[in-house]
Amino acid sequence: MSDVSKKMALACHIEGQGPELIMFHGGTGSWTHWIRNIPALREHFTVHAYDLPGNGDSPSVPGAITPHDYVDIVCESIRDVGGATKPVFLCGFSFGGVVATMLAARMPEKVSRLALVAPGGLRSAPGAGSGRSRLNLRKMPPEPAPEDERRAILRHNLMQMMFAHDSTITEETIDIQRDNVARQRLNTQPFTGGSLTRAALPKIKVPTLGIFGARDNLSWPDVSARVDPCRELMPAMHIELIPDAGHWVQYERPEPVNRLLIEFFKQG
């Protein structure tokens, strides 16, 4: 990969003031995965909620890009946040948790505290024990399909993958998902479906927090499939289970997640 391609300008939603907090969204997402968290976090931190390459408003990347080359781009893109030599706080959700863990292992001088929210990449072998493959997901119909039909499918798929309660899904939730699906240009399965987080975790030396929804449908057969590897590979990680919450835990149960993140990062 050329040096030019590594210097990608990523779209970033910035709010607040205080210590620098970088946040990475999940697959088929954008900064809006944190829309219920930023209002609380910005009272304590300068929040940098990125659209990762191939997502949201950030530039695309080649379809065949390797995860390691992808993380090279992200490393270069965040290097100067807060100053080239100043450590930052880092938080990643799902696919973004894989990227955050790989980045923290590769740039130990840059990250002073790491929070992982429902991270993927914790399987013992690529594709093993996939939660997504057992879900009853529906394909979006081709255009011009009625808007009501498309929104019904988005609601169904959100409930299958993201939430423990149908009541969590509002019209705003569907709007967020519709927009993120329309701008998705990256296959995140090579990140979440393998063991990249598993490989990187033992290299992490900074305080680390893991937050999981206790009813995460993407963790098969249950949330222990993701929690147990974290405990095994990084015994010092502080792990919190949020009761009665699914995969998109910070959206379904924002209050306890916000409290945990604020308390954790303010210790730094």
C-alpha cells in the first residue's frame, strides 16, 4: 500500500471539550451508532466519532483490502488527534472494537485507555460459531420497492441482530439504519468473523473495559462466547454485562453504558 493511500481524510463528528476520546462504530454503521451516547460524553470529553473507511461519509477502500492494511489507514488517520505525541482514550463497538483493539496493539504510545463495546473478532477460528449465520435475516428488495416494505425489513433485521426488545426500534432508529445501509461499502466479515481481536488482546497493556449486552444475538450460543475469551486472554479487563440488552447495547441501554464509559475514562 502506498504512503498516499494511508493518509486518508476520514469523516469525523466532533463534539465537546476535555480529554480526547476517539470512537469507532460497528459494521454497516457510522458515527450515528453513538447518537445516544455523545450528548453525555461531550460533557466530559472531546468526542471524535469517526466514520471508518468504506462507511458513512468516509472514502472507500479496495474490496480486497486486508484487515492489517485497513488498520494502517486508520492508524495514520488518527495519529495527530490531540497532538502527535499525546495519548487519547479509545472506544470501539463491534467491528469498531476489532479495529480499536488492533490499533491499540499497534500504537501503544497513542492509547491510554481502551473500551470495547460488544467487540467481534473473538472466535477461535475464522467463521467458527457464527451468530449471524443462524439469524433469520431478510434481503432488501430492489428498487423501486415501496418505502413501507423496505422499512419493515430494516425493522425485522434490526430486531434479529441488534436488540433485545422491539420497543427499542423507533422511526428514528430505522432512519439511522437505512442511511447507514445505503452508505455501506465495506465487507466487515473478515474483521468480526475471525480471531483478530483474540490475537491483539494479549498485546494490550493499558486499562481496558469490556461492555456487553447480556442478550447479544450475535454472540453464539450466548454472550459468554465473547466474554469468556476476553477474560481468558486479558484477565485484567474489567467486564460489565448490561442486563436485558442486545448487541447495540449503547443504543438500547444508553444510561448505564454512558455511566460506565464516563467513570472509566475519567480515571485516566
